[in-house]
Amino acid sequence: QDCSVPIAEAKSPNLDAEKAAADAVGALYIPTLPWVCTDQCEPVIGDIRVYSNRYHFSKAYATYLTGALGEALHPALS
């Protein structure tokens, strides 16, 4: 846990603009930060490396999240 950082340090500066752009066109916006961070953002969850770089999930973690993403997309698909 020595490598975890506060959410304010880990949050991409683009997230607010991404949400605003989705809202402007009526698109579903799915915030993914809560899938990684509470007060701290963890670089490893279970035995999976979370990030491939500062702001992007690793392939392994993205694969791990497929169920959560499917649930989050359900309102847009039904």
C-alpha cells in the first residue's frame, strides 16, 4: 500500500470535461474512478496491477472489470 495515492493526486484532469461532454450530448457517462479509489487509489487490487500508465487501466484490470462495466452499461442497452 506504500504506492497508493490520495484520489486528488490520481484523478485525471480530463474527467470533468469528459463528463460534461457526455452530458452535453445526452450520452451515458460511467465514472470508473470509484472502481479503483475510495480515499486512496490503489495500484494493485487483489493480485492485479490496476494501471498501465498514470490514468489508464491495465488490460488485466480492464478484463477483471467486464462484469461491472456490463452492469453499468445495462441502462443504455435495454
